[in-house]
Amino acid sequence: MGQRRAVLIAGPTASGKSALALDRARRGGGLIVNADSMQVYDTLQIVTARPSSEDEAAAEHRLYGFVPVTQRFSTGQWVRAVEAIIAEASPARELIFVGGTGLYFDALTKGFADIPEIGEAAVLQVQQEIQALDEAGRMALLLKEDPETAARLSVADPQRAIRALAVKRATGRTLSSFQADQRPGLLAEWSLEKMVLWPDREILRGRIARRFEAMFESGAVDEVRAVLSQQLDPSLPAMKAIGVPEISAWLAGELDRDEAIERAIIATRQYAKRQRTWFRNRMGDWPRIVPG
């Protein structure tokens, strides 16, 4: 039997990745696997631009909306979920990975650090400890407990500091030591068709604006209400999904409707810019596809 085949479709948000993956799956019977770290969460189907119910009925989709918004979901957990899909899928079936999370594609092609899962209690303890610290204080703490990770960071933002400190305290090993001991990419021995969707910048800006305005009208507000009703920890990833803070502020009367939409559009455009930078720097040899 020949090599197993996979298609990897990366690209910035609103570039048309999901539509391309669906077309490919319909034509070839492939299995679509989510490679977007926000689309793993339930409740926020519209806010995170997950495939519609109709699209999911047209072709098999995996790893979409299967993690409760009350939880954190790491790259390591995603890797293990993909390993299970690979084990159960027919070797003859094409897998189509689609998304905008660069770390997930790195795990597929370049390798990944197999870091043990860190319990919620350990994460919360670190979070409480550093919440009163400014950037300099966080960096000082990192320098003391994981100087190698601290040296790699230009800014010790709260999320990265919490991650590194929680790993060190829960395992006795530094995050940098785990990262230095990488496993090979999951698809290292596969035949891969790689692509990065690369729409014109102004076209992408227009798509982002139109998409969020449509989200606002088609159920995004109800999704945010459902999340807010659970009174979740604001540091959870789902609470930071673009659209959740902005709609939350509108519901609280802190912004008017147009301001909320404009802030979400700006945040999405900034995110798309960061994605393009990642793809340019880390996936520079992947073919660029300019969508029609």
C-alpha cells in the first residue's frame, strides 16, 4: 500500500478555507479535520465561523465544536485527538486539515513538544499569583523559574507566563525542556498537498467586515448571551474569541451596536495580519493560492 495522503489548507480568517475544504471533500470523499484552535469550542458556532450544519451534513467533519467553552484545550490535546482520527480512518481515505492555527500545522509537519496535560487547579493557582503583577513582574518570575523560556519571549504576556509557570510547577520540568525534546510531525511519512490561501489584503478586509456584520445579525449575540450566562472565568480561551468581548460590552451597555461591530472587525483584521505573518515566516515554502 502506498503512502497515506492528506491535504493541508491554511490561511487567514475569512479567506475561504472551509469552502475549499468542503469542495475537496465532496469531490473525493475526504474527511475534513479542524485545525483552528477556536473552532474546537461548542456554543460559539457563528462567532468562530465554524462550518454550518448544512456543510457538516454534506461531508464528514471532525474536531469541530466538541470542547465545552468551560474548558481549556491545548495543542497537545489536539494532537492526541488527531492521532485517534488517523488510527480509525481508512488508510485509503484522504484527510483534509483546514484552519488558521499555525501551531497545529507545525505539529502535523515539523513536530511538537509532548507536554503533559496540566490540571486546571495548577493553572488557576498560577493565574491568581500573577494577576497583580505587571509585565516586568511576570518576566522576573519567569526568569527565576524558567530562564530559557523567558529569554525567548520579548514580552511576558499573562497567557504565556501562566503556561510556562504551570508546566514547571506541575511537572518539575521547564516548558523549554519539553519544547527541546520534540516528537516528529504526525504526518511526517505521509504524501502531503500543502497550500496557504492568500487573498488580496483589501479583499480580505472587506470579507472580514461583511462576515462579522452578518454574524451579528444571524445569531452571534445569542451565542454570547449563552456563554455569559455560565459566568465563566474571563481568562478562558472561549471568552477571548473575537466577538465575545465586543458583543459582551454591547450587551452591558458599554458600547453601542456600531462600536461593537467596528471593534470586532478591527480585532479580526489584526488577527488576520498576525496569521499572515506566521504563514510568511513559518510556512514560506507552502504554495500560495489566491482565491477567486
